[in-house]
Amino acid sequence: MKRKALKQALALSLAGAFALGTAACGSSSSTDSGSADSAAASTEAADTTGSTEAAATASTGTGASYDDDPSFYPVKNPQEFTAFTMSMPNVTDLATNDFTKYLENLTGVKIEFETGSRDDWQEKLNLELSSGDYPDIIFGVTPDLAKYGVEEGIIIPLDDYLTEENCPEYLKMFKDQLDLSRESDGKIYSLLATNDCYHCKYADKMWINTKYLDELGVDMPTTTDEFYDVCKKFLEKYPNGIALAGTAPGSGWHSDFQEWLMGSFLLYPGRSYTTSAYDYTAVDKNGKIVCAATDDRYKAFLEYCNSLYKIGAIYDGDFTQTQEQLKTLVNNPDQSPVLCMPEGTISDYIDVVSNPDLYKQYATLAPLEGPDGTRLTTYYKYSAVSSGNFMITDKCKDPATALQWVDFFYSSKGDLCSQYGADEGKDWVLNPEGEVGLNGKPALYKVLNGYSGEPQNHDWQDIGIRVAPEEYRLGQATDPDVDPYGPDGLEKLLYDASEKNYAPYGQDEQNADLDVLPELKMSNDESSTISTIDVEVEKIISESQVAFITGTQDIESGWDSYLDSLNKAGLSDLLSTYQAAYDRMQSK
């Protein structure tokens, strides 16, 4: 497809997800590190007696679904599968979990689980796949599909099995967007899913302490010059203060100041969806893959950061500290007052219950207008739809039945049941009368058994497959008068901040010449080609960025040397490999 067609496919995939999900999907937590959703309310255990009957009788108003046509389940060929997925600390035991039992009773399919934790699942799964002792299905985690699928055939293509008979709900949602899941050989080895969190797509937020602004007698800064002046005045009043806090890249959830501040000069392209490296690769309006960290505007960004560093607005800890270390600083304002702190959500730093006064002092700061008028925030448009959510190995004797089992997660109640429990009326209700969603429209559902950060065994919550389009996430019943800075107001706070201070500045064809890259489907040879290069490119960019900002390397005399080091590391090979994969994706 052409670039325009790729954008259309993305939009259609979200629209299709909404069309199915509007009577079902929940708004629980994201698996992103530090996601605001992890702060949701704790759950009360709910009885699931009679849940199977409820699944067959609930009305959704979205057309045919399992709720309207319960004859789809149990499947025609019930059996047992082994499955690998990631465990979570807030789910006690998948084998005995209430939702697991519900799903087994509903479908007739029994699952024997193998799990790995967030820290070791990849190592465990790779060991199994390499040893030959691996399960029938893999879901909720993504192995190396280029290696274990395209090259070795351990994970099988699903093209011939993606039929209305096997997965009607999945095709209802994604049949026009299947190209998004095709690997380098043009075949489909995994299923798509969507978790379209509105505030997550504008996660580069900066929080500024309004108490200090009032003390200084200054307004919210709107330009880089004004921000410099505010930082300078703050440090004059609080010599031990931190004007612009931050962490090492990747330590928190969008908690390094560079992501937010770079938008005053050019688009920050985000961490690579393909390699997870901070290689600063982006695509320009002509479809050319470039490295933003070689752009003259990036150099101007570093020079501005250096000017902030010279007045003490950026301190050395910003480049090395963890999120927990920054959290300690923020919560000790008498010792080290913090004017600004970057993070996708304030709740990662300050607890609204134990420290409500400090919590209320911080508000979001919109991106600043730079010297040439640039004022951008990164719109992470590809964060909502992902491939690699469900795979079948060559050990599986009945792929069709495996797809019939997983298709429930794409049904009108799949996400609600897996996230909150399967007992309608105790775990959730549909279309609650007189209530509104976070977006102010009539609520699509109300959660009665909320997300729990503590161990429980009633539902899967973050485990497995999320099917939650944006409009449905925003359709969860919310008190319209909720205090955004109260214990129950976090989602409202993040929604309002995203809508007001960040969405207006997201990149588009009118105000930015660069855009973020989608996940690129690499062959195993391509992945091997760039794996070492990408590590070295990331290292050079990261180390040089710190050196230029802190002044340990002069940017005027050192810029050409920096570019040369990137070239010697193989940046051109990295970009050409990305380009080949991107062009291949465009042509489908």
C-alpha cells in the first residue's frame, strides 16, 4: 500500500475495533511501564456462578456476536492445548482463576499454562523454542517471528486458518487491516490487538509546580525563552532546587526531559517500535527514513539544553537516575524543590492519597514554542494496534480450534470478562442509564469490579490479549463532577491534559516534516544486520547527547566528529535496512 493507504489502514483498524468493542471492552491497565492505569482502584472478589449463562444471554446491540449466537460455543472439536503467556503479580494462579474456568466452560477448550514473569519470559520462551520442547500456542508475549516463524517454521502461518468459520469476531475487527500483521515473507504469523489509550498517545508530558510559579509571580512559560527565564528565577530563589528533572532514557514512562523539550525544535520520533532502541529514526514527508539526531535542528536543541545546563537548570542526575530516585527527590520539596518533572502520569511520582497537597501543585506544561516557531509533541499513533498477540506452533494438531478459542477475546464481551470478570451485574454492566463516559458521551459500560494491584484470582486483568479501542476506553462510566486531583480523578486529569495541552500539537502533515515509524517487519537476515549497529548507534547518540548538553564536548568543534562516528558505526546501513522494510510494507 502507499503511505497514505498505510495511514488509512491504521485509522480503519481503530474504527473497526470500536465498531466491535463499543458494547464490551474495558478500560483497565496498560502493560507499559509506569502506565497511569496501574493506579486504578482495588477490586472486590465477585462470584462467577451462572457466568456461562450470562455470556449466552447478554445483549450488546452491535450485531451478531457470541452473545447473540451462543451456538458458536462450545467449539466443535473441544480439546486441550498447552499455552505460554506472561504471568503478572496481581493474578494468583491462571489454572484456577475464575475467568479461566468460565472460558473453559464456555468454549470446551482446556488450557494448560506455562508462564514467565515480566523479567524472564523472553529467556524462558526462547529456551523452549530452541530446545524443541515448546507449547501449542503462545499469547500475550511476542517471540522473534522472523526467526521462529519466517525462517524456522516453528510458529506457523495463519493465513489459511483466518476464516469466518474459525474467527468471525477477529475478522469483523481486522479483516481490512491484516497487512499490518504480515511479516517480511508476506505471511501472517500472529493476530493483531488494540489497546488505544488516549493519554498514552500523548505520553510526553511535563509537570510544572504552579505553587512556585505563583511565588515567582510568573505565568506558565510558552516559549523556550520564557522557560529559560522561569528556570533562572526559580534557581535564584531556590539554589538547591531542580528546575528541570528527569531520568535516564527508559528508566520510567517517558520520564527523560529530552523527549518533551526536543519538540520545540523538531519532532522527537520516539523509541523504535522495531528494535526498541533509541536510534532517533523517523520518516519524512517523502517516505525517506532519516535519523533525527543528525539534523541541524537537533543540534540547535542540544545547544539550548546546554544553555539550561549552564545556569543549573539541568543537573547531572537527570542523565543517570532511575524513576524511583527521581520520585524520592520530588517527594522531598524541603530538601530539593522540583519545578518541572517529565512523566506520562503524575501518579508515578506522587501519591494522591498520602500526599494530596503536593499532588495538586503540579499541572501539565504544553510544549514550548521554539526559536523558529516549532511547537510539537509526539503523537504515538502506532501505539494502539500491535501484532504478535497470538501465535500457533507446529506442535498444535488443530490450529482451527485454537483460533476459535482465542476469538472470544475479540467478541463483544471478551475484554470485559478477561479484565474484570465474567459475571454481568457483579463485575460490570452495559450501557448504564444516565451515566457518561470520560469523553462526556453516554457511557458504554460501568465497571463494578475494578482493577486490582493486589493479588487476586477472579480475572486475568493485564494477562493475555487486550481489545480496547480508544472510544470504548473513553466510554467507561465516569462521574462528570469527579475532582481531577482527587483519588478517583486520575483518568480525567490525564484526559483533560492530553486534550488541552498536547493533542493540538501532535505532528501532522501541516506542522511537521517528520513522523514516527510504525513497527517494521524484518527478515531474520535484516534483524541480524542491524542488531549490532543499532546498539552502537544508540550508544553514540546517548553519550554524545549528554556530552553536548553538559559541555564536556563542545558542540561546534565536535559536531562533525559525532556525525562521523555514527557513519562509522553503520548508520547508513541501519537506515537502508529500515528503508527496505518500510518500502516493502508500503507496497502491500
